[in-house]
Amino acid sequence: MKIPFLSTIKAEKSIDPVCGMKVETKNPLGGASNHKGAIYYFCAPGCRVAFENDPTGYLSGEKFIEM
Ligand SMILES: [Zn+2]
């Protein structure tokens, strides 16, 4: 199956919930994680691991890693 005009789609960005960095959703350096039906993207594997250990802590803003 061909997906037309794929190259014209703008790279979408998402915010890494752990450190607040912008991450390209097309190619997240730290991968992505699914939490309660929403997908989060990470700048580095360490951020993803931290998030997966305590997703609610980071989503509530209680926890935050400054990069
Ligand atoms: Zn990060």
C-alpha cells in the first residue's frame, strides 16, 4: 500500500513530559511510550525509563528533570 505525499507532511513535535524538550514524533531519540491511551515521546532513553517508572508523577508536574 502506498501512502501518498508522505514527504510533504511536516515533522510534528511533541513535548517530552520528563524534561520539557521538544521531540520530533517521527523519529524520537528516546522512543515513545503509551500511557493510558496517549503516546508520549522522549528525547533520550533515560527520560523514557524515568517516565515509565512514574508516569503520573511526571504528567502531574510533580516531577521534572532539568536538562
Ligand atoms: Zn527528555
